[in-house]
Amino acid sequence: MSRFEVTETFHGVAFPGHLHDQESLQRAVTFPFQDTDILIVSYPKSGTTWMQQMVTLISNRGDPHVSQTVPNWARAPWLEHHYSAELVQTLSRPRVMTTHLSHDMLGHTLQGSKAKVIYVSRNPKDTVVSFYHFHKMANFLPDGGSFQEFLNQFLEGTVQFGSWFDHFKGWTSQLGAMTNLLHVTYEEMSMNPHGAIKRVSSFLQCPLVEDEVNSCVRHCSFSSMKDNKMINYTLVSHDILDQSKGSFMRRGKVGDWRNMFTEEHNQQFDKVLLEKLKGCSIEFVWEEVEEKETHRETHH
Ligand code: A3P
């Protein structure tokens, strides 16, 4: 099943037909969650794979064996991908699953469930840059065109997987309303990996001792993940993901958008951001901050 040219439109959002069909999308939005389930939710390129690795390592108390022997899509399959239906049946509890679906689509199914939901977000300027590069290597995504063209589509919300703004607003508006929802940012994982791992492990009710946290940090690092074929997507064939055009584990930095954005792009972006996120109190971290500041909370 390649379906590279097919786009599935579901709830007004375009999804790559290579990974999705109407049946798999419908199955996802009516999925019978169990209270022990763990669901990683993200907009693409926000640190999804990183969180998959983090959750695997935390669940295994820092032991890297599973993270080095089972591909990420098998240990934390995407709920909405067509190949996941059977995979999900084989997962042992607690089941870990992943989704890029919006709260609009999934909120209803999650209502009343005690499944633990981890929402991973990344500042949208780094997200759009990462997504743009990903379009160049992913043959199941349409041609992204020039960066300006891609940026326009991202800001309009017409890219595949829909509007970043709607996704972010939809899930973060549930913070406080959903008690079983944890928000973790890419920037936190990058600047304070120990803190992020401790927060996720306590949310998952899997407290770790210091050595276990350190092992998680080690095996979650960019260099370790870049070399781990169970998480760096080199197991995927070149016709699907052509990593001769760039690596999945590309740069792994906070603030890389500065290497791509012109002053005009930035003004265009900020204008839309201001309009679309009016009333949202979440602040973004646009670049790497000095380590001593970001580790402040661990010194208390
Ligand atoms: P870049 O393209 O900016 O390098 P997703 O998994 O949601 O598709 O996100 C992919 C992005 O996360 C890529 O960003 C990738 O390099 C980055 N990433 C994955 N693992 C990482 C890690 N351990 N440390 C830093 N960045 C990581």
C-alpha cells in the first residue's frame, strides 16, 4: 500500500493517504481507550519520536533494551495509521500509543477515560522549519515548494495534518479541564531533560531513582537517538523516506528557525501568531536559554 499521491480529508483536515485511510481515521476517533493507556499527542515535528523514546525508557526504568530492539512505531503505534489496528492488539499494558489528531477529533472519545495523555508541543517557528525539511525527504507528503510557499500554507493551516494553531489551541485549552493531561514542550526536553523525565515519570506514576533518570537522559539524547536505528527511521525504505535528502534526526535544536527565517518571514509569522493565539497565556521559548537558568527548578 503506497498511495503516495492520495490525500485523505477527514474532519476538514488533509492526511497522507500512504499512512491513513477513512477507515483507520474513523477507527481512531472511536477508539475504546482503557484507563491504563498512555497516549502521546503532538503536531508533526514537535518532538513526537523523542517523547516515544522517553516514555519507553521511563516504562523500562532506564533500561534501553526495548528502545534498541523494537522500532518506535511498533512500541507506540499511531492510533490513526492503517497498519496500527493489528499492532495495537498486540501491545501489553500499559499500552503506549501516539496520535497527531486534534482535540476536536479525539476529545469525545477520551471523555470519561482515565487514559494518560501527554501533549508535546514545540515553538511553531522551529516546527515549521522542521516540517519543511521533512517534506523534502518524505515521499508520502506533497512537494513543499519554496520555504515562503510552505510558510504561507502552514500559516493558513492548509498543510497536511491541518493547522498548527488549531491543534495547539485545542489541546492546551484542555489543560486544567482534563486532569489526566500533561503538557511537555520540546524546549523543556532540550534544556532540562532531567526535569522533563522526572515530570513525565511522576505523571505516569513510575517514579525513578537518580541512576534510572540518568540512563533515560543518556538514551534520549540527540546523538544516541540519531545512532539508534529503532528510532532514527533508517529502517523505513528509501522510497518512503529518502534520508539521502536529509536526516530524520536533522538538527535537534531550539531556535534553528533563525537559520531559515528572514526578517519578513518573522514579521509575517508574528502577525498571524498574535491573531490566532489571542487570549492564550502560554509563552514560547524561541531559543536555547543558558543552562544555569533552565536548571533553576532542579536546585530547589
Ligand atoms: P529537527 O528537524 O528540527 O532536527 P517528530 O518526532 O515530532 O517528527 O519531530 C522531529 C524533530 O525532533 C526533528 O527536529 C528531530 O531532529 C527532533 N528530535 C528527535 N529526537 C530528538 C532529540 N533526542 N533531541 C533533540 N531533537 C530531537
